[in-house]
Amino acid sequence: MRLTRFTDLALRVLMRLAVENEELPTTREVAATMEVPYTHTAKVVARLQHLGLIEARRGRGGGLALTPAGRTASVGALVRDLEGDGDVVDCDGTVPCPLRGACVLRGALRRAQEAFFAALDPLTVDGLVAAPTGPLLLGISGGGRSRTEGPATEGRMAD
């Protein structure tokens, strides 16, 4: 099974925010750190905020923060939610498969998909950033940087 770019980015945003100590990065900063378009990141942030996994604070000192629910969220449940519960193959598409009524493959693929999700169920976002991943992620995220370094932060918003 292959995750959509949206789900992949959502997991990386959550991991990025999970390693932050006091910094509250903006959506633009997260997008720049991960080298992905701001517009894609903004859509992911909006969805994660809607799910209650992150909060966006506006104004001076604002930015993105992982919520307690975001820290303990099951990766399996999150992937199920973001990917949807559609079948791996589209047997009922524009041109329906003539085997769909008696196909063994469709059921096997559904079981494989559920096994994939089940393997992710015990993982949490906090678990994803445990050593050695967290320290490495912190090193590439600029987590040790002071807010006053770089461009002025006056009027900072979550973007």
C-alpha cells in the first residue's frame, strides 16, 4: 500500500511539531524546513487542526503546536482517517471489473490493507519521534534556533 502525499505530509508535520520544545513554528517555516509547497502544508495544517491534533496560535508569539491528543494519536487511526476506507483497487470503476462478483483478490487486498493499518495502530506520534528519530529531526528542523535569529518576528502569525 502506498500513502498519499497528503497523509505523508501530515505525518511529517506532526513529527516536526512533536520535537519542538518552546518554539512555535509557523506553517511557512514548517513548509520551508520540509521543502514542500506552503499551499500543501497549509491544507494539511487545516485538516490536522480540524482533527484536534494541532492548534494554530495567531499574533506575536504565535505558531503551530501539537495538542495532547496529537501526541498520543494512533498513527493507524490517523492514516485510516486521512486515507479513507476505500478499496486498494477500484473494482467498481467506470468500467467495472468483470470478475468483481467472484474475485478472491479483492478480499485478500482488503485484508492486507487492514493488516497494514493494524500494524500502525500501536504507534503514536510521540513514539515516532523517540530516539534516534527525534534528535535527528530536531537537528534538521532548526529547533535549537532562537526566535530572534533570522527575519523580524514582529506581528508573527501561524500563517
